[in-house]
Amino acid sequence: MYPLEIVAPMSQELNNAGFKSLTSSEEVTEILSAKEGTTFVVVNSVCGCAARYARPGAIAGIAGEKLPDNLYTVFAGVDKEATETAREFMMPYPPSSPSMALFKDGKLVHFIERHHIERANADMISDHLKMVFDRFC
């Protein structure tokens, strides 16, 4: 677990953009069990690729015309139970931080793993998300 004073600015970056932090297993289960609408979840992380690519890419990605109905985030290494529960919904993909998942009508329809984030930049991630949102939202 990371000290809250270190991760607070990293959480706030997504919260300030409109993402709601999920901090308990129960919250995650309630949100991701919904059978209607679209939900975008960012698994946040303290790593450099989260700071340089994932968070800026996700924030820019939600500036498109079509958007998910719901924006959420869990923080790996901080909200352990919430992150573990979210990852259960993201199966069959292995745990990955940072990562991004889009759910539609209760089903995982798109997933971006860490290795995709590391090989991209924020603009590429943003453009990719806009295409995904155009297709599914």
C-alpha cells in the first residue's frame, strides 16, 4: 500500500476530470453488475506510464462526442479490495496496472492492458478511446 499523501494527487487527477473513485468491493460489484448502459473503468497506478500516458489519455479520451454513461476508477496498490473485485469483472485479462476497461450492458467489451499503454502515448490512447466510445457508446 502506498501512503495517501503520495497517491492523492494521482487520484485527484482523474476525479477532477469526472471519474468517481471506487474504494470498496461492494461499490465495484454494484456498479459493474449493472446490466444497462456503458461504464468506463480506469485502473490507476503510481507508475510512470500511468502519469505520462494512461491518466492524460483517459482524460483526453472523454472529451469526444460519444461518452460512456459512467466513469469510474480504482487505484491499484491503494484500494486493494476494490481493485481485486474490478479485476474479477475484467477476466480473462490478467491483472494489469494501469489498464482501462469498457463495459456495456454488464459485459466487458474492450480492455486496454498495461503493455498497450506503455507502447503508446497519451494522444494515441485518447484517439483509441474515442474510436472505442464511438463504437460502443
